Amino acid sequence: MSWFGFGFNAFGQICVQEKSVQEETSDAVGEVKVSVPVELRSHVDHSCCLKTCQIRASWSRRACLHESRCVWLAGFSASSISNDTRGCRDAIISESHLTLAFPDRIESWDVQRKDKTPLWSMEIIPQSESSGIWIFECTEHQKITTNMLLHVFCHFHTGVNLPLVPGGYIASKPPIFRSLAPHLQAKSLALGGDHVILLTAPGAVYSWGLGSHGQLGHGGLVSEEEPRTVEALWGVPMSSVAAGGWHSVCISEGGDLYVWGWNESGQLGLPSRGLQKAPQQKKAQPTELSDVSTPEEEPHDGDKHEEVFISIQAFPALLDVNPSSDFQRASCGSRHTAAVTTSGCLFTWGWGEYGQLGHQTFNSLDEPRRVEFFKAKDLHVVDVVCGPWNTFTAAVKKGVLDLKNT
């Protein structure tokens, strides 16, 4: 399996440019913007090539979790992270914190300081395996003794799934640890810019936080302090959730894609007025041959029709994708979205100014479009992770995948 990256690269979080003599006069835009998917280099440690099995991304950094159970960072001030990550099972990174999950503990480190101790930690202490009682001990001397939280631990024990942790979740801003009620039966959780989307074990979706752009999916622009069911999805079991800067996405167990929130850059895959204005403005600009711009031709009465644009979608909307596809994974950037189909294709849409859509342009799109790079390379996409302004995908050769499935 190989990982690829494209989009915002100002801090070398995708690739570090090596300038040759011929490149010394090249435009710096080529270093900051990567519009063609680039295969990420494997990190070499003690003459051993470490294969990446998972990636997490923030605006200026990339965290790679390797098969050898250690974490390596790329991007801004990555060399300053020196804490021991051996044995790590999962990791998440923000602009201020790196959180690591180990079999016996969870640690959050301040990436802007060179501390020798974590900013926050949770120790998982088995008290009596036969009684099914465990203690989760936090650095702020908060203890959660639980029979009722056992299901949370069981999920953690069988497979780490940050930002979920026993009894709650890790936030991107202080306070780092936020508690969750046991009855929610949290399966997975996605952190948006200022909102949270939660998926329960039965497949229901909850949301809370800032609601100013409809990103909570409750039909209004009101914020919510506590988890509230997204009622429009009730009765349709979901399999995964994702959250962007001001929009949200979820995938049903049947492979359908639902979107809601802000659509200013087309990140919902719905018609965006903002994207329609740009071509019209370019068309209206006078050329060097004439300083008088001609008015647009008025349509005939029979041709008149009113175009419908969506700025905010406050309820979940079922997204039509052409060609018709079943989806299995989705991820959101600040203002773009990426999703992987069950057939191994990658679709992207939304804001594309830094090449984060992977279509070898810097254009934005308000409809899903397949990234042809992977099809041309005969690659089957298996995972996607969006940073705020970039995208990372994992893919395998179709021939290798076919051998594994036989």
C-alpha cells in the first residue's frame, strides 16, 4: 500500500522540494501547491524503511503512523517532536497538540513546546478482568470507575479509534478531554472547525457545537451545547461520518452519501453561486484589444430559466454522483470533500485553489469528479484523509489487490 498527497505544501508536509540548478528560477508556487498526487516517501529509521499504515493531517503538519507502531511527523517544526512514540496504536494531530494512543495509556503533547511530559494523559489500569471493572486515570486526578463505560473500553481495546477515548473524546482545542454520556454508544467521532459529528453503534448520527452555517444538520443555524440527534437521518443506519470547517458528510450502510452545511466553495457537491461568479467575472473583463465590454446576450423568452444555487444546506441532502457509485469512506477538508467508492475510485469536490482536489488544476468544483490519476496508474484507492487544505490517499495496485482476494 502506498500513500499519496496533493494540495497545500508550504511546510513540506507533502514533499520537500529539492531545487536543482535548472529550478532555481522557477516560481515558488510549484512548492506551495501540488495539484498532481505525489507518492509520499517512506521514512527511513536506522537503515529500516518504515511503511505508513495511517495518516493524520493538520494545516501545517502530517503525522504518519507506521506498521512498526511509531509516529513520524512532516511539516512545520516536525523535527522538534522528540517524544518516544514506540508502541503507538493511533494518533491525531492539530496545530497545537499531538495525541498518541498506546495499549496502556493516551497522551496529548503540546507540539509548540519541547516538554518532557505530556500536557494531558490518561492511564488505563486493569483492576479485575474477571469483574469487568476498569479505571481510567487522568493527569488532572479525574478517575472514571466503570461498569457502564465498559462498552467504550471494549471498543478501544479491540481497535483504537481516536479522537474517541474511554469516557469521552480528545478535542482539538483546550480542554483536551471532553466527556461523553455512556448512552450515546459512540462508535466514531469527527471534529469539524467548531462542531462535532458522532456516529453511534446502531448507526444514528448526533451533532453539536457551532451551527452558524447549517453544519449540524438540524434545519437551522442555531448552535447546540449538547449532542442532538440529526433527525432527518433517523431510520437510515450510517456507517461513517466526516466533518469539515463548516460542513458535514456521512455515508449510509448502503453506500449513499449525505451532505449538509456551508456550500460557498461547492464543498457539498451542490450548485454554488460563488463558483458561478468567477467565470462570469473573467468573461466581463475587457481584453487588451478593446476597452469596451459587450453585454451578455439576453436569453429568449422560451429559454429563460432561473438557476438554483445553494449557499447553506441546513438539512442532510442525498448527493447524486455521476456515474452512480457506492461509497465506503469520506473525509472533509476546510472547504473541500473527498470520498472513496467500493470499487476503489476517488471522487473530490469543493475548494481547489491549492490543488487539493487532485485534478491537476487549481480550480474549484461544485460537483463530485473522479480523480483520474489513480485510474490511469491502475491503482485501487482504499483510504482518504483530508487536511484543511490538502488531501492524502492510500492506494494499492489492482493486481496486488486481486491476488489478496483470491
